[in-house]
Amino acid sequence: MKGAIAALAPAAHACHWGEMISDAALARQLATEAGRLLLALRAESTADGPALGKAGDAAANRFLMDALRASRPDDAILSEEEAPDLARLAARRVWLVDPLDGTREYAERRDDWAVHVGLSIDGRIADGAVAQPALDQCFCTAAPPPVPPPASPLRFAVSRTRPSPTAAWLAGAVGGVLVPMGSAGVKTLAVLRGEADVYLHEGEMNEWDSGAPAAVAQAAGLAVSRLDGSALAFNQPLPRTPDILVCAASVQPRLLALLAGPR
């Protein structure tokens, strides 16, 4: 893994270029570089399964934490791989980091895993980037892609291992179809690319899972909300997102009305 760990070197000079670029550009740069590190580590590693996933989580987290601390030293960070620190509750700016979203998919040497780097300001998502390294893609809030119009029937991105019962019910109610895939970030990128039309998740997810995807989806003009239509909140004492709905603004009212009615 020596070659992959050498890719951590950019963190050493992050303080220089990090001070000169926007938060969105910083998120994109860090998510992209962390993704390259993860690809290199996986290519060089002889490990598989949980051991490979654990190594990837640790290496990407170390890179991202070092780089953010160097380039944005006054900001707080909430990362999946770090111990909880409630001091972040006093901070206006909090980075939400998932170094490897879809650890299982990464460990199985699949493509549907992502890197999330998001920024919340005063409890609302502000900027961020989601990289899907295996496809050499990274979407950020500074330059979101044009989103294709919804297809017919609507395609619902769902977990390939734990598909949401509510998503399945809603898809049935509108004559839609389920499209199984990996991480939360990948499901959101699928909507951005026009490979799916709706991403619905129920059951608590963490803010580092939802933050960067919500940022990029909103910047691209998609509607992002809770299943009751309320806004997502970030930097909470218990950093959880109970549920999320990402879709085109044109279909959101119909979906929300169905979710609010009897089942």
C-alpha cells in the first residue's frame, strides 16, 4: 500500500491552495483526491472483504481530516470515522465527511461507492461534493450538471441490500420501478445523471451520509426534503437524518401528497 499512502502528500500543502479557493472547489478537490487514494489502495491491496473496507475508511479519513484541518483550521468537522465531539455544536461552519460511503461495495470491488465532503453553515447544507471514483466522476455545488427530465415510469434508486419498503410502496403507487444500487451518494448521483428519477431513504441515516449529496442535488435544482416535505437539518446534537427524498421539483408535490395519505 505504499504507493497509495504516498497519495496523502497533497494534504501537506492543502493549507496553501485551500486558502485560495472556494468551499465548493475545496470539497471537489478533496473528494477527488480521496477517491484516487482509495482506488490506488484497492488496486495495490491483496486484502478483501472487511479488512479492505477498514483500510480504505482509515486511509481516506486520515487524508481528509489532515487536509481540512490545514485548509480550514477554524471550521469544525463531523466525520464518520472520528470520535464524536460536541464542541462542533458551537460552530457555524461544520464539514460533513464520509470518507468512504459504501464500504461494503468498495470491499467487494464494485463501482457503486462514493466519497462525501459537505459543508453546513448555521445548520443548513451550503456546499459540497460527491465523488464516484470508480467512474472518475465528481459533482460539486459550484458546477452541478443539467439534470435530465424525469422518465416514465419513474425509476426509484434503492439500496441493493436493504430496499426501503416505503420506496417500494411509492413506486407501486405511481407505476414506477426500483433500481437497486450501492451508497447514498451513488443513488443521488444516479438521479443527477438521469439513471434514476427518485431517491427515497427511510430509517435513520447519518448527516455525513446525507450532507454532501443533498448539497449537490439542491445546487442542480432538484427538490431535497424529508418525507414530510420539511427541510433537512444539520449539525444536530444527534447527527441523524431520519429520512430523505430527492427528486425533480416537478414530481415532488405528487410524491409528498401520496406519502402524506393512507397506505
